[in-house]
Amino acid sequence: MLSVAARDSFSSLAAALGFTVTRAGTYEGLPSVSDLLESLAAAYRANPAATLAALRALLVPPDAPDA
């Protein structure tokens, strides 16, 4: 389960990158984390090596000591 902080960060990231709900309804115009993750999955399918390299350059490893 995602923490509230992680959920909010993903939502902010989705909004900043332009991933928003386009289907008419209650959530239209809100950040779409699922579309962001679908795009990330598509990038990985298209070019796994480049996607992994980009993520490795940006992400903090799970076993890294806390800052």
C-alpha cells in the first residue's frame, strides 16, 4: 500500500507532466496517476534499457540509508 505522501507525490508528478483524466465525469481534469504509470510501462516495453537507466539515475535505491 502506498503512503499518503507517496500518493500525493505521484499525483503532483502526474499533474506536472500533463497526465490528467480526460473522460467526462467527476474526476475529469484531475491528475491521472494510472495514465502516468501506463506511460512508464509503455516506455519500458519500448526500450527497457533506456527506461532502467533513466530510473536508476533518478531513484533512491530501496536499501540506501535515510538522509
